[in-house]
Amino acid sequence: ATDVALPESTARALGLKFGPKVRVMTAAGPAEAWMTRLDEVTVGGLRRTNVRASITSGEFNGILLGMSFLKDYALQQQDGKLMIREDYPADQ
């Protein structure tokens, strides 16, 4: 996913602002969504602020982490687990 994505019911429960309506492509096909910004996203010890997100008109359980959050981290799949860690340059 390009952006962090969350369902409309979750966005309303969190009091998020609904921005411009856009058309997005999901695993289930085209859908309507609203653009928004998340003040903060924290997963374990990883934290980012001002993260771009989309609010989907369809419902699903949870929140999908998209590249608008994950782009700042190194991702590695190992033994059936996805490891997310800070991405430090090789010379450090």
C-alpha cells in the first residue's frame, strides 16, 4: 500500500479530518477514500509524525501500514516474520 490505510469507522472514532476524496486501488479493486494526515504513528518502538494516510469507505479489521510510514525503515522477512528496523546508512 502507498499510504497507511484505515477504515472510515476507525477514522471517525479517532476524530480524524476527512480531506479530499480520491479513487484508490486496493487488493479488492478500485475504491473511494479520503486523504488525511496522522499526527503520529507508533509501532513498538518506531515512531513517525505527520504521516500521510487514506481513509477507506470499505470496512476491514485493523490499520494497514503503508509505505508512507514504512519508507523510513529497513524491512526484512525471515522465518515467516517481517522485521522492521531503523534504516541506518552502511557507513555508520
